[in-house]
Amino acid sequence: MDMGLKNRVVLVTGGSKGIGKATAKKFAEEQAHVFITYANDQETALKTVNEIRQQGFSCSEVQMDLRDQVSIEKAVKTVAEKFGRIDVLINNAVDWGSEAPSPQSLEHTSTDAWFAMIDHNLKGTYLVTKYTLPYMKNGSWGRLVHISTNLAEDGMAGVTSYPTSKSALHGFSKSLSLELAAEGIYSNVVLPGFTLTEQNSLVFPKEVLEKHAESIPTKRLGIPDDVANLIVYLGSNANSFVNGEIIRATGGK
């Protein structure tokens, strides 16, 4: 299938590793001009960029701090100025702060930490999208794909801020899908389940991963490519009619 992505300009936030990296690679393989963002770890971003370039594809990195409006505006402008437009935005980056939070009951959760998660992820996504849309509108074509999580629908005891920040994307995307469709811009949400990223492979013991895989109808854990395949389709010209949807990529769980 021709995805119609040749020479399209694609911005993948948080594209250095995990699902973001797999997504960046697949867009690049479709001959798009891919930009990945990083917050602080330029070394990992450059490693991903070099891997993609060594395969003969187009990829560049740009620094973006989701907590900083000026940084976001500057990064989007940098991408747009290189090719004169942005066609596809993948809102993938997550800002956990110093580290992912440990499960904790709501009454024992720090109020500052709870709202920081909302501010970093929801506000960051809002700002990236806001600054990107004018460039999409100039081309009368665009694809927005917001990466949520199955936890936004399923919940998780002891963790409320992260699913809340992600579930808000569902209403955000649905509203944008109605607002922008007439201008050729579609907005959709992808909800990955537990995915066997490099980090999860290191953090979780093998027996825990195997037990979780048994609870999934497909009897295996998802890998980044599984989710990236869906993201790339939704972000492509091959997607001519899917708009305003919230799609799970969980193996049926």
C-alpha cells in the first residue's frame, strides 16, 4: 500500500526510544522527512537519528521541553522553517518529571506532583498542537495522532494523574476532529496497552512479563512496531476517512 508519505514532514515528539522511535523509523521508511524531539537526552536522540540516516532516510532531532512554552514554540518553528510546513504531528512524548511515579493512593499523592503531570502532558500537547496547526492549514492537509494509554479507559489503582492527563486527550482530539476535518486535517487517538519497550524489558522481571502476556488474548506482549504500524497508518494519506476515533492497540485486552 502506498501510504502517500513521500516528502511529507513529520514531527514525532519523544521519538528517541520506545514507541516514538519505532514510529519515527516507520515514517522515515515511507520516505517522509522525520523530526524527533528530546527534552534533555540529546545523545539518545542523535543515536536514533543516525540509525535512521544510516538506512538512507531523512531524520533530524530538535530539543523541546514540554514544560516550557517558549521551547515548544521554538522547536515547532525550527521544524517548519526547514521544509516550509509540517504535515503530520505525533503527540507521543510523556514528561514523568524526575522518574515515573510509584503507585500511591490519592490522599497520599502530592498535590504539586499530581498537577505537574497534568500540566506537563496535557498542556504540552495542547501547545505543540496549537503551534503546529497553522503550518498544516497552510497546506490544507494534516494528520494529528495523540498517543494515550489503555489506562485512560481501564484505570490503574494508585495512579490517577497519568491516566487523567491522557484521557483528556480523547475529548481534545474528538473536538479537533470536528473543528478541522473541513480543512483536510484529521485527529485520532491511539491507546497502547503494556508494550515491550527497551525500558520495560529492563524494569520488569521476565516472569512478570510472561504472566502479563498470558492475560492477553493474543498470548504475547505488544512491541513498539505493533503500535507504530497503527500510528503511521492514521498519520498517512492512506487514511482517507478515519477521523475522531479512539483506537486501542492492546492485543484485545
